[in-house]
Amino acid sequence: MEQVTLDTHQKTLAINLDETKYGTIAEIGAGQETARWFFQAGGAAGTIAKAMSAYDMKFSDSIYGTCKRYVSRDRLQSMLEHEYHLLNERLGETRGNGCAFFAFANTVAARSFSQKQDGHGWLGICFQTSPGEAASRIDLHVQLKGQENIQDQETLGLLGVNLIYGALYHHADPDTLLASLLDQLSTDLLVIDMIDFAGPAFEKVDNRLMALRLVQHGLSNSAMFQADGKVVQPADVLYKKAVLVERSRFRPPTRLTMSMLDCAHKEFCKDPNVNPDNVIVLSEMTLHNLGQGDEIDVQDFLDRAEILCALGKHVMISNYGEFYRLAQYLFRYTSMPVGIALGLPTLMQIFNENYYQSLEGGILEAFGRLFRNDVSLYVCPALDEQTGELNTIHNVGIQEHLRHLYLHLLENGYIKELVAVDKAQLSIFSHAVLEKIRNGDSGWESMVPEKVAKIIRDKRLFGFKG
């Protein structure tokens, strides 16, 4: 039977009439709209123990403690911990046996008279799924895209209600919960670029998979998680960092894949504008590299993530098929140089004009966006599969009418060759490695780093046959 989607009024009324749910709502900054929905629906006395807004910074500090940034995850966490603790301390004896408690909080900076830039904020909920149970938690970060302050406020109110309702009634199905966050909203109004699930309600949830779902369901064009598997908000990771990205399938990471990244990192750090101690390295996978259309093999994705995390890599999942879109995204958060490690076949794709038919200015507009800031392409040579000849950035077959454009980029250092890559590794292809793994052919082990081979054997990844 098809599930009926409730509107915002129906959601708040349903919660208000549910005698087994009781909680508080605390909002700082622009996010004053969530509580209003509950009072407007009627029956809020049955659900809301307290609604408050510590708008003044000194009032906020006196309640939740001082912090470096008011719109931050640290502030969100201190709000949730404080409000949830008070709820249990003051009402545990009188309501704790019959009610599942929750504390919702947000801290937001929206577009205003003084701040003409897009707003952003943190929202979260700490909640029980049944009376007396240990609390579970959801934190998320939202980027607001409204052109007016009032539009951002309305968006936050709807999102806050969706988060509370989703946590209380959809926690057993995180995919449904995730999709429901956009009920009566659209990605024209907001982007959710990080979500983190924790606690007993989400013991079986892998947050790396939830990062993928954010991009897959269109809630965001990108998501990130660290080598320890913890999801992160991209702005926090990329801020004022020099960024080196390698885009690949990583299915699995081969000796060539890792050698190309290592060589690119060494060359990138030679850039006089790059501080080697201030470089973030990202292993990026696009949705296109993860499956066909909307179909993504979840276990296959997790196998790749497992290896990359074990190798100490930060992972980025994106929907930026074109490199100029990737570069534009990165430069939202950093003014430092960006390097992209890629193979020669990928460089050839970048010069394929068919990819830019949607742009009025075609390939010239795309390259203007790609190389507008400090971007360098670090290109690995390739062997011609037919002749065995070594192809490099100096003898690659660029179409004649694009030759002068290519030479301009080459001569001005936008395209650089990775000369240090071991030429013996150029004959390693990940699809051939994967086939050998699945066929039980042990020849694949010499084609991947020793640590990767051990992980695949021990955890039986990618359909490994011992």
C-alpha cells in the first residue's frame, strides 16, 4: 500500500495528539519557525514542554556555555545536550514512564540586511524511540538558497518539522527518513550536505552510506566522510585548504591508482603557493562511477569505502560529472590552489566538446570556469592498448581546431605531466583486477598495494573467491 505523505500541518498535529511523545524546541538565530508550526496546529500543550530562543549571544552563552562560533555543530550539540538533560531531570519522574522524550534544536544564519550571502545552519534532534530508552541522535547541516530572509525562515520551519517527524516515526527506515526531509520543500530552496545518525535507533546505519544517499536522492551535490568513516561538513574540511583530488572508480584501488595520487601529491606540494602542511587529499567518486542510472550496488560502494578508509583517505561523493563544476564547488570553500590527478584518457574526455553542449559558450565557457582560479591538472601517461606506445601530454591527439587552446594550457602550466609514475604500472586496469578477483585468479594480488590485497582477502570484498 502506497504511503501517504502528510503536509506540515498534519505532521505537527499528529505529533501534538500523540500522548507518547513529549519534548522541547530551542532555536537560535533565523530558525524561529519550527515551534510556531506546533502551536499553530493546535494541541501543542500535549507535546511541547518548552519552546525557547536565546537570540542574544550573552543569553545564549549563559545557558549553553561559550563557543567560538554560534552557527556551528559544537553549539548545536551543547544545545541538544543541555535541553535533553533538563527534560529528563525535570520530567523524568512524572512523565518518563509513559513518554518518549525529544529535544530539537537549531542554530542558523540566514540571509539578512547585513549578510547578503546565502545562509546556512545546523539542525538536530536527540530522541527516544520508547520511554526510558537511551537517546538517539540526528545532526544535519543545511545550506539555504532563498533570495529573501523570510524565504529562508519558512524553509527552516518546514525542515525542522520534517526532521522531528522523521526521527519520531521513520527512524526504523533511514532512507524514508532522509527522503521525507524534502516534504513540501525543494533543492531550489536548500541543500543538505551532511547528516549524521547515532544511537541505539541507528545501530545498523552506516553513515558512509547515508552520505551516498544524500547525493543519490538529490538532497546535495556532494558529501564527504573521513578516513575514520565519520561524515563531515565540506566547508569545515576544505576551508582555507589547498585541495588535491583524484577521481576514480577505486574498484579496487590499484598500484597505478595510488601511485598516480602519490606522484600528484609530490608535484602539487612543489607549487610555491601550496603549504604541504595545509593540503587536504580527496578520493572522489561520482554517482556515474558508482552505478548505472539510479541503480547503485550498496555493498560494492561500501567495499570501496572500506578500502579507502583503511588507506587513510578522505572520501568525497559527488554529482559533478564535469570537472569545471567540481572546481567551482571546491572554490566556494577555499581560495588556495586546487590540483586534480587524472589519467590521459580522462584528459581527452575533458576536451570532448559533446560534454558542454548545455553551455552557451561551449568548451570555452567550461574551461573559463575550470581554470578561472588556481587549478592544475596532473596527468598520468597511458599505454596505447593497440600498439603499446606511450602516450603523454606532449603527443596526445587533440583535435586540430582545439590544438591552440590545448597548447595555451600546456605552456602556461595548467596541465602537468606525472613523469615519476612507474611506467610498468600503466598496464594495470581496475576492471581487469576486479575480474581476476571474482574469478579466483590470484594474479590480481600483484596489481594492487599489499595492504589493499590483505583487506580484500580478509573481508572478502568485491566477490573475492579464496
